[in-house]
Amino acid sequence: RDRLKVLLVSGHPHAGGRMWRDLLTSDPGVDLVHFTILRDPEKFDATPQEEMALIPFPFQELFETKLYDFDLIVFDQYKLNRVLPDFYFKNIVRYVREGGAFLEASGPSFAGRDSVYNTELVEILPAVPSGNVLQEAYVPALAEENLHHPVVEGLETRRWGHWLRQIAEQKKSGDTLLNGDNGLPLLILDRVEKGRVAQ
């Protein structure tokens, strides 16, 4: 592709959100559309509507009208918050099966009741949450069986620093490229019909 059109949806403001934005905008071949959900719809805010600078989340435009304009959809620490109606998750599943790409960068919510695993995305996600969030230092390691995968090619000589959190999950399909704490999968890639998923 000459250009890669990416939709990035951050579930809440956090330091890693800037990393995603900087990474994607550093490549002039990437057209990025980025939304950060700043508050849940049911949270009360006494600020008068005319004084708000926030724009409503354009879910109908992004996940219905223009969904197939994107080459990649990234959910960054997204949690269920009733911003995105349930049937739009089904649209994302169809988009992937027909050749789209989806990356789910898990946050702590993936281990709980607000997990996107409790949506139609269960059909395409390659890992099942165990319900645990591990909060101890570990060093990521390349999975021995996929050392020569193109996604991690060149990383075998890299010295990793300590990571401090991992969402414990069990692989149900795909290829593990990185392992984390106690050998649990940290990065999984999978093919779903014509599309691809990373988690």
C-alpha cells in the first residue's frame, strides 16, 4: 500500500497513548485518526454544553460508514463503557474476516467485567483472559518457535528493559511472538479468514 490508514481508539488518557500516537505519526506513510475517550457517557459533568470543547465520539461514521476505509484498527486499553453500541463490534468482526487488520492492546480492563472479550470480538481474539493482572517486573523474551517471524526479525539481539505489568491470558489460536512473565504470551498474531489480528 502507498499509505496505511489507521484508526486508533484509546479507552482513556494514559502515557502509552502518546507512544502509540508518536509511533504512528512518525511514518509519513501512515494516515492516523485518533480518538481518546475522556469520560464515560454516564458520568455527570456540570459543565454547560456550550462551554465544552469535547466532540462526541462519531461511532456511526467510524464503525459503519467509513469502517472499510481503514487498513488497521487499534483498540488501546479500550474497555466496555457503552460508548460503542454492541452491534458495531460485530461490524469489526466482519471487517477483519473480509481482509481488515485489528490490534487489541490490552489494558487491565481486559481481565475484568468490562473486557472487550465479552463482545462479538470473542470470535476473532486469539487469547482468553484469565482474570489476573500481574504486577511484577519481568523481561520480555522472543518465543523460540517464532524467532524468524518478520514482525520480530532483528529483535533477537535487542536488550529489553524490565516491564512491570502483564494481563494474564491463555492462547487459543495464532502464533506467540513474545512471552512475558512466567512464559505467558505477551504478543500473539493470528489470521482470521482474509484478515489478521494481533493482541
